[in-house]
Amino acid sequence: MKQQDTGADAFAPFQKALTQGWTQAMEAFQKAAGPGGSAAFDVGGTPLWQLPQMAQFPGAAAMPELPKFSIDPEQLQSIQQQYLSDATDLWRRGFGARPEGDKRFAAEAWGSNPLAAFSAAVYLLNGRTMMRMAEAIDADDKTKARLRFAVEQWMAAASPSNSLAFNAEAQKKAIDTQGESIAKGIQNLLHDMKQGHVSMTDESAFEVGRNVATTEGAVVFENDYFQLLEYKPLTAKVYERPFLLVPPCINKFYILDLQPDNSLIRYANEQGHRVFVVSWRNPDESLAQATWDDYIENAAIKAIHTVQEISGSKQINTLGFCVGGTILSTALAVLAARGEKPAASVTLLTTFLDFSDTGILDIFVDEPMVQYREMQLGKGGLLPGGDLASTFSFLRPNDLVWNYVVGNYLKGETPPAFDLLYWNSDATNLPGPFYAWYLRNTYHENKLAKPGALTVCGEKVDLGKIDIPAYIYGSREDHIVPIGGAYTSTQLLTGKKRFVMGASGHIAGVINPPAKNKRSHWLREDGKFPKTQPEWLAGAQEQPGSWWTDWAQWLKGHAGKQIPAPKGYGNGKAYKAIEPAPGRYVKAKA
């Protein structure tokens, strides 16, 4: 009995620690869930429950009751028993425990530091338990998604790898460098505080117009909303129908022109197209009142008409990327309502037209959040580019946030030069009224997909009137425009369509030049477009390499005959070269 008592006494502190750990996990779960069980995060990361009550604003509806949830007691007991079992096993292994299956703790330093390894193993156990609890919630789908997202954010932030006190790898580097890494980390922190965001790359290595966005061209038109760039032909002859690209206005256009070997703009040039690109102005206070209608009438439609006038062609080929595709399609629908058919074809890259499947972004959008943004920005103001950039980064917090916090500040490392991440950090603002309209009418109420539900620029919008050939691309692993959301455009546009699915994500799937011979794409040649993307995929075949070659062949069929390439930019006195590409607008910082 004495030996048994001694064993029990020895185990008692551990049981107490387990109880405290379980209590802390529950408290953390409740904190992540928020009052009433809502784990809603506003764009920019502000918890929804911290937003002002709608009733505080004159004429505003009261904020609806936050969603409630519950956990079945038997499931909760099962999760607790599993937690206790796993924790007991972890305790028995003691300082021999290893945090397995997570790249944050894969370095040799973690394995050679028993205390750090044990703390990481405990952290992973708590994380698994909290996710089991989130999955066990009895609630509506959006509430469950918000809980999962909140738990993921909490766990990413709470990782022992984020603290110098527990990060064995950072500690070893500090010892090996005799403290130099800590000094460098402090310098990096001060630098990032000054620039206003965490460095994802060595931004000093790049300059727009010097080593990114270098394809030769000129600005041939500009107004308050955009500059129109025309690129120098790279072939003796060009197709008679020019080609206009409309990039997203929430990013800068040069994602399409990073380097000569991965530039979609240069690739289209090399295929014999006369290429024009919209370069959006980075809004300042002078555009604080700009609306969705302004961007359609004074930018997208103006760009289409200007390219027609410069080229002398009645029809042009068009491409829209992400939000640029939504803007372009809206413009084409408005023009169709006016009896105009300026486009011979449209290419949509990772674009929403039907917003019924927005993936993880759906957790940010509900009526209280939309009302708040309308009151905050609907009548004027700017949405800072950093807010959107932070939101997109926190969709993948370990890879796009904490990875750089650890590397830059704890290890004192300078992130390597990477053109894509430089572009990703080059934020753009958005006019408040534009953003508020877009948020309500697309993401929240999905009116763009409903014929006649929206009036834009004085016209009823019906995407079904876009009856021209359409090339629709979606990325299989896209977390911003899920593949199902990209595919739904096939159900709205009424012209002859071609859909292709590429491998990888929102950017890497699109920017995939053939010379790299990377990734795959999927095509279906029977011309059928069933209701859902999985049904489409069941009849598709995987093709090796880039989708660009398939698209180039398709676009060639809509470009008309070849004519001698123009000798200069613009067209006579009306449209002359204003300045060399990439122009002033793209260089303005948010």
C-alpha cells in the first residue's frame, strides 16, 4: 500500500496539471469562439463581437443575436477521455516525447532540447483537442467554419515556436552567433514597424520598372481611375483584334509581368497579340467617394472603348483576372444592355461571377459586418490596403504570418528575394463606397448572378447576355476563389465555353509559363458543363504542364487575321505615348 500511495502521490501533480491543461484549453476555446459562440472575424482581423452595436447608429437595424452552439455531453466526455489518454502517454514518455508531423518543430535543435520538444508536443496535443471540439460543435455551417477558423488562428499564435523562450532553433542560433541573431532580429523588427508590415521578402531587391514589370511599352491613356498601357509588339505581324487585360484592382497589375520568363503579358505579346493592360490607380483621398459604377463606366468600359479607338477594330479580345474578371464581366453585361458587343471573346482567370461558394472568405461576411462596413465606408473613405493584405495572409497564418515573425525576429534572418512576395506586399487601397457595394451585392447577397437583380451604370445586369466565347480558368487549390466558385461561371455565361482546371493555388496556378514545364491542368473535350465542378472533373483528363498553351491556341481562333505590327504606340494625335510602361500609377504606395 505504501508503494501504491507513493505512486499515486507522484502522479497527483500530473493529474492536477492535466486538469489545469483541460481547463485552459476550454477557456481558450471559449475565447476563440467569443461571446455567444460566434468566432466571426471582420476583414482586417477585428473580432465581430467587438464591433459597435448597430443600434448605436441612427437609422440602423439592431445587431442580430449572435449564433449559439452546443456540444453533445457524450462527445465532450469522449474528447476529454482521449485528451487524458494522450496526455498520460505523453507524460510517460516525458522528455523523450517528440513533436511529430509539424514542420515548425522539424529542425534538429528541437530534438536535442528535451524541454522544448516536450512543450511542442503538449502544444500539438492541445491543438488537436481544440480542433476535435470545434468539429464536434452542433451549429450551422457558418458558425462551425468560424469556430474552426478562430481555433486555427489561436493555435497558430500560441505556438511555442513563436517565442524565443521556447524556440530551440532560435536559441541555438543565438548561441552559435554569440547573440548576433538577436541583434539582427531587433533591427528587423524596428524596420518592419517603420514600414508597417511584416517583411515576407527582401523588398530592397526589387523596384517596379527596374527588375519587375519590365516588358517594354507605354502609357497611351490615363484618367483618375487607371492608366492604359500598350506593349511594344514582339512579332512583325499582329492579330487584327487587340487584346485587353483587366487585372484585379485590389492588387497591382504586374503579377502578370513579374519577370520576362513568367510574364503572361510578354507571353501574349510573343503569340502575336497587340496587348493592352489596365493599370489601376492606387486610390488616395481624391477617390474616397468612388463607386462600383465609377469603376465600371470610367475604367473598364472606358478601357474597352479606348482600345477600340486606338486599334480601329470593332471587336477586341478581353481577359479579367480575379476581381478584374468580375469588373470586366459586369462591364460587358452593361454594354450588352446598351446594345454593344465590343468583345469577340472573354477569358476569366480565378474569377467569381456566382458568389454562392466563396470558401473560407464566407466566414467574414454576414449582415452585421456588411452594415458596419457600409456605415464606416459606404459614403466615403478608403479601405487601407494593409487591411486586405492582412486578411489574406491570415487565411494561412503559419505560412504567411508566423513563419516570417519567427524567421525575421527570433532568428534574425533576412527573407530571400522573391518577386511574387514582393508583389504580394505591394498593397493597394480601395475606395470605401466601391468596397461596401461590392461586399453587399456580391459576397453577401450574390445579386450579380441573378438576372436583373442589379442596376449598374443605369442598366439592368444580366450576365446571360454575355453570349461570346469564354475561356474560364480555375485553380484546384485556390483558397480565395475555390475551384467550385470559378466553375459556376460556366452556368451563367451563354456563349461557347471552355473550362480548364489548373494545379496549385490562386497565383501559382495562373502564373505557370510553359517553359517551366511544371504542374498539370485538366480539360474536358466533350463540350459538356454539368452543374457542379466535381461532375465536370469526372469527365476530364489530366494534361501535363501549363494551361497557357491550350489558352493561346484558343485565343488565336478569336483574334482574326494577321496584319503588320504598328510602328508606334497609340493612334495619331488622339492617343500618344504619355510615359514609358509601367507608368506612374503602379508605383504609388498605399
